[in-house]
Amino acid sequence: MDWKVKLFVCLCVSLFNCYICDDPTATDTVYEVLQRTQGLSKFESLVRKAQLVEFFQYPRTYTIFAPNDTAYENLTPDRKLIVDNMAGINLQNFVKFHVIEGQRLMTGDFQDNSVRRSMSSSKLYINRREGSAISGWFGPTTFFVNGAIVSPEQKDLVGVNGVVHGLMIWIDKTSLKTSYEYTQTPDNPKVNSTKFYAEILNKLSISGQFYDPIKDLQNYDGRFTLFVPNDAAIDRIDSSKLRDLQQDVQKLHEVVRAHYIKNAALFTTYVNHNQGFLNANQRALSIRKPYPYNVYVNSGGVTSAITLGNITVNNGVIHVCDRLLGFIYNTVRQQISEDSPLFDQLINRASEEIRNTLTTQTGVNVFAPTAEAFEKIKRVPWVSLNFDSKLIDKVLKLHILQPGQQVQVSNMVGEYESRQFRTSLYLEGTNPKITIYRQRNETWVQGDTVIAKVTQADIECTNGRIQFIDTIMGVPYLDLANLICSDLWLLRTYDYMRALGMKNYLSDRRFYSQQCTFESQGYPPNYGINNYFNKVGLATIPPWTQDPPWDMGYCGTASSPCQLTFFAPNSTAIDYFSNTNYGEKIMKNAYAFQRILTRLMFREKIELETLANTNYNYRSIHGDSIRISKSNDRFVTLYYQAAAARVIHMDNGATNGIVHIIDTILYVPDDLSLLTSGSSLAKYSPILLLVVLFLWITFHSCK
């Protein structure tokens, strides 16, 4: 071949490559990127099986969203079988559903709440979540496709003809039906929710009035998040009450609009815990994720658990839930009977006066413990809610607010310092106040020193409101050691406390307290550096040493433990102290560090909420004089000489005392003397004493 022809061919090839390649540094096609990228082999095998290998080598641009191998392995066996059995045109459509043709969409190009059309004509819903304090998400920017997170390690994998993104969740094809059509005839046989269409949507449609929700959900170009009650949710409604709703078209219209959000396709993976939105009635709708796989929606005064989520349809996403939203038809007692039968049984054992409180009054506000709460107290042998009538009445009174006292936790703002107080029916304790506050994106309630988390908030009833909680107030179920261990803010504190021989001293030997997960699993993921002891040179004090020589032993007897108060510095205080000159030195000496931490330990119960606004002096277990100053009924500061610490959470009750959380370790320059003079808790070796005695005798003999 003439050299001029060869040169012409080479130039043509080069120009062709430049034409198809946005990134001149890339050399592989998108299919070859799939081949060489570890963790994408399953999707690559589907491309081969669908006979689409050559397709992805055409001079076109592609964006491929490939579910990774971990996503496949996490599928249930029945879903794996469906994937493995796909073939022919169905498999080709499935693969093409994960592909956008004609675009190279990098994660930097992702726009939140946007929509793209895939090669199979189905929609792909794109989201991005920025990390910020305002959003409530403190991690890096996260990208989503139909609710599946784009893997940080497998994003923006560039090829000559496009880009590949690995997805951490396996996504199903988006249905071509609208949300309205899908409620009538679901594609997925597991979606048992056709009664919502038959009994609710269809009744509104044939009424000829208030037709706008039907038009919304039928709109192919719209974008909605629809919460569809399953058939069991409709069945649980009394037939006469359901009939009354169907005949009240205006109320029916309002109920339907409580079930959807306009102009957004919201996936459970994307939303933050306790994030608020507006439903179609322009009223508050909130989504709670108290646990990773438990998601609840509250709209129109009804909280419902999502039983099957993230079903993508042509105009948004559907979540199947277990309650009809916006329709309040139960009394407080009926709702408790349905959702907390153990608490209902407890009410049956209470006095008639208490039972009547829940049925004869309006505006009843109750904190109802769930089954989980009753499970917690089973380990405490001296607690009996079956036969102890006095304890039964106390517990029930503590969980019911005084008439006229109301709380709507969804509207609460601020953290612990903005906590609110209410008064319960129980007025016999030292502190009749119920404390309610937001913290760590959760809502908490505290009564008679015991703290409970609100798991379902603001359940409206015909005669009041219920907050379901995970702990029984007024009945401590953990000893001090395990109470500290169970608090995420105190994990570092507990780690040092255990290594420094303080755990036994804070234990209650009357029972086996529920072991915290930290004992078996260590620090949670992304908590930070695990071995803080090495960080500050505490190699001589390994975290898992049992009964070290500096162990404090037990306080009290096996049948009668000491009642203690411990002001526990949080993990941030520990970290800060470790970075100071004093901390670096003191934390290398077990006796010295133990002595400083136990400076704020007292052989009595000190309930700060019960104290008046003034100054108090207490003596620690070592005799140190600690001044406690309280102001404005909510702010407490501790002083030791010139050092001060702020109490950031108070009165957390255990079976053998009280824990308060402080933001600083109280230390003074004189504490450096502990490094040389030793501690009152030190155990001196008999051999050392003999050596000292020998030297003393020798010295005096020479004289």
C-alpha cells in the first residue's frame, strides 16, 4: 500500500477516535471498562448473555449504571432466580434500562430530583445529596439512581465511548404505568394494595367531585411520591367507619391528598431521618428512619410503616405502607390495643381511675412503650409488672400527661438545651417533670431519670395523641457501666473506663445487665480511630485487659451495690484532653488518669433537675471538693479549683445510680504530681516495701 494511503487511513482512524472519545486519555470502550473493573462481573455477564457486547462498541456515547456484584449477592434467593433466568428480549431490555444513550453523564453532572430516559424508554430518577449540617447528612456528596447509591469506588469510570457507574443496590426496571394505573394493576405480585384503588381512589373518581388527585396521579409527565396502603391497612378499618369516609367526598379527597408529595420522586435511601416535606394538602409529612431498614411516614396525623418501598413508575415512586394516612378513627385506647398490646394489658391491670383517664377525657397525651420496651426489663429480677400494683400505677401515671398538657414532637426544634417540660399524672417522685427534647436527629423523652426514644411520633387519635417509645420510663434496666456503654456519645469514655479498671466499680451485681453492642462489636463503622490507647501511648493499658492491677474492685456488696453519681466526659472531651500537654502525659499513667476520671464520682445520687438555681458543694469519692452551679432551671456547670465543665445532659438513671454527661475533663496543673506521687488507689508490691526497708536499715546502720 502506498505510504500516502497508509497515512490517510491513520489520520482517519485518529479523527474517528477523537470524535467518539470525550476523554483522550481513555483507551477502553465502556464494555471493556465493565470487563476490567473488579466487582462488576455479574452485570458484565448479563451484557454478554444479552448479546450486547458489540452494541457497546459502536461509535456512540453511553452512560451505564451497573449494579455491582455485592448488590447482586444481597438479593433474596427469589430475586436472584429472576435475574438468572432472564433471557432474550427481556434480558436485553433489562440491560438497556441501565443505559442512557447519547450522553456521558458524570456524577458532577447529576442534578438533584432530575429525570433521564433510558434506552428501554423507562425513566431513571437521579438524585444527589450534599453533605452539610443544613441537610442533616454529614458525609460526602452522595449520588443516587432510582434510589441506588453510586459506589464511591466505582463512579466515573471513563471509557472512550462513555462512562460506567457501579450501583450499590440492584434496581428493577421502572414500570411504564403511572402511579394511578399501578395501584389498580401492580406489576409486582407482592404489591397487595389494590384495595386502595377499589375502596379509596375509585370511590373518589366516580364521585365526579374533587377530581384533582386522580388527574395528578394519572399525569405521565408529573413526578410524585405516593404512599399506598396495603390491603391489610384497609381491612383493619371498621367497615362502618370506612363507609362513612367513602360517603364524605370532601374528607375522602383530603385523605387521598395526604398520601402523595408533588414534584419529587423520593426514595427511602435518599431521604434523611426525620426529614420533613409537604403533602398534596400542603400540610406536614415527615419520614423517619430510626433504624436502617425501618422507615415510617407520618401524614395527616397517622404514622405508617413502609413495608415495600422504592417501586419506580412512569411518574415517580411508590411506597407500600401499613396504614391509611390522614384518616383518624381510633381512640387512644383502641390505638394502644392495636400497636402495643403489652401496654394495653398493663392498663387492664391498673386502677379504674387510670383506665378511665384514657377513655373519658379528650386531649389525652400518652407515651406508650412498645414490645421492645417490655423486653428490656425482663432481666431486672426485682421488677414485676404482673403483680406489683403500686409499680403498675406508677408506670402508667408516668406515661400519661396531666389534662391540658400536650406535646407534638414533630414540631420541636433545637437540641437538648431547648428541651421542653411537661407534668405527668405521677406526682409522688422527686421530679414530676417529663423532659422532651431533640438530639442526634431523634426525639427523646425522660421520666423519673429513665430515657426513652420516640419510635413513632404524633399518632393522632379521636380523643388524643400517642407517642410510641422504646423504653419504660421510671424503671431502670441497665447498671451504670452498661448505661455508659450503650450511649454512642460515651463509647470512648467506656473504652477507657473499662481499661482503667472502673467498670466493676460501676456494675450492679444483683443481675446480669444487658450487654451493650460495643462489648461484642467494638466501635461502630466510621466512628474514627479504634485504638485510641496507642494514639496517646497507652500501650501498657490494652483496652481488653480483664482485672488489671489498678482495678478499683466493686462498690458495695453483691446484694447491695453503692448508689453512685458519675459525671462522665463525652468522647469529644476525651479526644480533646488527649491532645493537650497534660493529657498526653497523664493518659500514659493508668493510676493518674483513673484518679482524674473518678474525681467526678460520688457515693450518692445527685439528680440535677431537682436542684434549685444556686450553688452546691459535694465531696467526691476521693474527698475532692466539687462545686455545682445551676441557673435558669436548665444550665449546670461543675467547678474544681479553677477548672470548669458544662453538663450537656443530665439525670440518666441506672439501677445503681445516675450518669450526667459533661463536655470537659476537669484537670488542673497540680494533677501532674500524680505521675510521681502515685495514687491512693495504687497497690504497692511487698518486694518493693522490703527493698525500701532494707535501704532504710542500711542507711541508719552506716550512720
